[in-house]
Amino acid sequence: MNKGKLSQEEKTLLDAVESGEYESTLTKSRRKELEPAANLTFKKISE
């Protein structure tokens, strides 16, 4: 994946997020499920 260029789909999503059209539907239970993986990822990046 090229870090410098966004696909058309990525641009569309970014525009929607920045304009307030898109809102996350992350629930507390889903967040709890994802936190361990996110913490491991952050830990690996930080090392």
C-alpha cells in the first residue's frame, strides 16, 4: 500500500468523516473486544 496516496474509496471515506457525515458506531462491547489487539499493536510499534 502506498502511504502517500489514497484510493478513491479512501478519499470518499475521509471526506465523509471530516465533514461529519460519518459517525462511528463503536459500542462498548466491541471496544472491549478490540482493545487487547490495539494494545499489542502499539506495544510492537513502540519497541
